[in-house]
Amino acid sequence: MATEVLTGFVLVYCVVFAFAACPIDWSEFQGECLHFSRASRGWIDAARDCRSKGGYLMTDDNEDKHNFVTQILSVLHEFRESGFWVGAEDNVFEGQWRWLETGTALGPYTKWASGYPTKNETTNCLVMKFEGTTLFWMDDNCVPWAHGKERGGSHFYICEKPENADGTGVIG
């Protein structure tokens, strides 16, 4: 009897993991897998890391996804994680923000903080930061910088890719 129960448990466990929507360390949201980084980097290095994982910096293009991400980041925010790169930039034409995933312009959904984007030619990458309990978009310098004790341009980041992007189940 114990052997039959154990065999059944192993079979169920294998089936669940063989058809998991997202790899371990990724969260599923409406057909997309999201990975919340454990390290901070410049935007370019963050985008490169996402590509190495088979994805891209996250597209924050609708309120439902933004609310889901806000719930997760609010926990990390309590641990002093303050900024999170996502996949939009205006490097090519100042003020014309585009998503990495599709190359399309931002909108109709946006979540810019008051006074953003700044239209500053040195802040061309999109970062999400909290103002109080609300997660907003802000533009920031794409590369890490330091002036004396002040530092910037390095943030945690969120990668995204479709569920089972390679067309197979994930075993893990």
C-alpha cells in the first residue's frame, strides 16, 4: 500500500512539473513568465541577462500586470529594493518611448510619476519606483554612475518571456 501511494505521489509530482507553465524562480501571470532579479545592474546589462534567460526586460503595458507586479515588489520594497528596470527606452529619439519586446510606442496604458518622463537626454531607460505605496514609472540613466558618494543607474530588474517559450514542458 505504501509503495502504491508513493508511486502515485511521484507520478503526480512529475506530471505537475513536466507541464509547469514557467521555470523554477519565475512567476506566471496570464500566459507570461516573470523573473525578479536578485542583483542590480545597469539597464543594458539587465537586458542582456534577460536575453540569456530566453526573455526580455518586462513590458508593463496593462493595469492588471502592473497590479500583479506591484504586489510582488511591495514585499521586496520592504527589504529596501527601490528600483526595478523594465523594458522601455527612448535612446533613438528623445521622448519617443518604445517597448523592447515589440518596438511599439508606450500606451495607451502608462504609469508615469508626476514630472516624468523628464525629457533629459541622459535618462533614457524606464525604471519602476515606489512613491509611498504606489509603483510609478520614471526615466533614469541607463548605465551605473557615481559622483562622490552619490550613485545611480543600477537597479534590480524584471525579465519576461512567454510560458513554455521553447514549446516544451519544464521539468525541474
